[in-house]
Amino acid sequence: MLKLRNVKKKYKDFELDCSMEVRPGMITGFVGKNGAGKTTTLKAALGLIRPDGGEVELFGKPAAVLGKAGRTRLGVVLADSGFCGYLTIRDLLPSLERMYPKFDRAAFLEKCNRFHLSDNKKIKDFSTGMRQKLHVLFALSHDARLLILDEPTAGMDVLGRDEILDMFREYMEEKEDRAMLVSSHIAGDLESLCDDIYMINDGHIIFHEETDALLGDYALLKMTREQYQKLDKSHVLRFREENYGYSCLTDQKAFYMDNYPDVTVENNGIDTLITMMIRGERV
Amino acid sequence: MKIIINHSSMQPIYEQIAGQMKAQILKGEIKEDTMLPSVRMLAKEQRISALTVKKAYDTLEAEGFITTVHGKGSFVAPTNRQMRLEERRKEVEAAFELAIRKGKSCGMSKEELTDVFQMILEEM
């Protein structure tokens, strides 16, 4: 659905060089520190910035030939995308209908109602969270084949997040060949929604794994100095010195559980993964 | 069909799903030919990755518990009596293990436990 092959972009203090893929039927997650290159990557995928090298392919064709019709099959929420603040939702409807032939007005208004977004209020008077919701709801209302969402649940409380995530899941259930690329800082959202996760740091993809493996095979090992010295480190990806000894990130939880019953094994989540991959040292 | 996932467990999620479905099928709680929920639907209900559900379904198919018809869905395959009996035997073992553990925890010796077992067996 979306393929980035060695996409390069050079800025004064920053250089992007990344490859990633979003397949039909999949929800792909995207994590990284602020400034790591997430938004740059998304913008390159959408053709909002021109890469210095590499290829971007959307729906099987080079992104450059996408055209207007192709673009209506994309649902996009970026941090700074916005509707004109002086309009109300009702004011927007005619233009949205004209721009997006598959726009479902009734479904969109029903969703706005569900999230208590008044259709008669000027958008500039919405709270940040409500404006965010509006963007997301619109992206879900025109039968987009690929959704590209930059932190769609940022600033939302846990109940609102839950509802939005459920809407994403329902959206994917409706048609089998839809796909989503979601960047987020909220580990719980990614762990319960995404099928695979890419991690970017300093403009490079440093990690790509299926969520299933991440939650099932990866773990954090905690041990004393003595235990660390005796440990077979062939499956340790990163380690960190701690006040109690050492912590290690492994992708072979079972190996350590079987061979080192005295070592504490903790289930791993995306937050620990990020911390260890970026702050931990290689063995 | 009720699946309860424990995210704090050391057992991988796909194993939990496959294990619970297997047990329910063998106990007859899910009848032969029942259509299972789609991968996306179960992923939505359980709030997990669709790939995890797919892995569970693939495991069940490889072990002969379900069959997938492309374009239609996954269905419970007929189980044979042997598998069902084996499952019941495992339940008996587990019940024994529980009773013995309880006995030991209140200080009963091996001889005492064996005596109790014999006594009950003779009475039945």
C-alpha cells in the first residue's frame, strides 16, 4: 500500500534515510523520540516534501503519479493540518463533499454527534482535543484506503482514546484491504491496535517487529552484577547498568526463563523497548 | 465463545487464545461447524493485533481443530473421540495435582494422601 525505499532527505542539522512498508490489511505503528524524523517521514510519504533520494510508492505506483483521485483515497491527520477556524462543521460539508466523492455525510455527522462535536460551532472555538477528533473523524468518513495518522489520540483522555481506537478497529474490519500508518507516543494505544511497529531514531529506522513478537518474545531481564557476569548474552539486544545490577532487553524471553530461573523476567512493552533501544548499550 | 486474555501472563497471547479455544472445542462447548469470528473482529474485541489472532488460528488449523475456507471464514473441524478423552484425562491429572498440593500444604504425608485416595476409591 505504501512503500518507502531508502528515502533520503537532508536538512541543516538532520538527515533522514529510511525504508518502511505498510501492507494492505495491516495497522503499522511508528514510534520515535520527538525530532527523530517521524513527521518528516510521513510528509515524504505524502509527497508534501520532496526527497533527495529513494522512492515512495503509494497504492503500487510511484507517489509522483498519484493525482487527485488517488489522493482522495488517503485519509490524513497531521499535527498541523487544519480546517478554517471561522467555519463550523456544517459550513465545511459542501466543500468536503466536492473534494471527496466518497464522503459519507450522514456517517460523518453521526460520528461528530457521538463525540459531542457541535456542528454549529466555529471550529476555532473547539478545544485542541476536539479539533483533533474532528480531523480523525473526517479521515474515517470518505472510504480512504490508506490512513496516515500523526499522533491521532494526542491530548485525548483515556475514554476518548478508547473510543477512537475502537473506531479504527471497526474501520479496518469493514474492508479487508484498508491499511493504517499510525505514529504515537502512547504505548498502550500502539500495543492494542498495531500489527507491527517501526522505530525511528536520528532519521534512521532502528527497529521493526510484529507487535505479537514484541509482546510475546521480548522481555526485560533484571539481575545482579554477579548474575550478569555469568549470563549467556547471545540474545541480549541492549543492556543498562542499574542500581541493583543490570537490566537487559532480549528478544528470546523463553531462553532466559528456561536457563536462568533466578533472573527476573518482566513482560515488555513499547516504552521499555524504546528506552532500551535508544538509551541502552549494545553488548 | 468466551476468550479471556491475561496480558500479565508469561504465556504468549496467541497461545492463550489457541489453548482456550482448543479446550472449549474438546469439551463440546463450541460445536462442530460453528463459524469462528473473523480475525479482525476477534482482534477488535480483545484489543490486540490481528496478526496475533491469525497466529492463534493458524496454530489451531495446523493441529486440526479448525478449517479455514478462503473467502468464507474459519470453522470448527470435527474432533475425534480420542482427543476428547485425552483432554478429559488431562483434567483428571490436574485435579489430582490440586488435591495433592492442598494435602501437602496442610502437612499430609505421602502415605496419608495415598490412604485417603484408596479409601475414597473403595467407597465409590
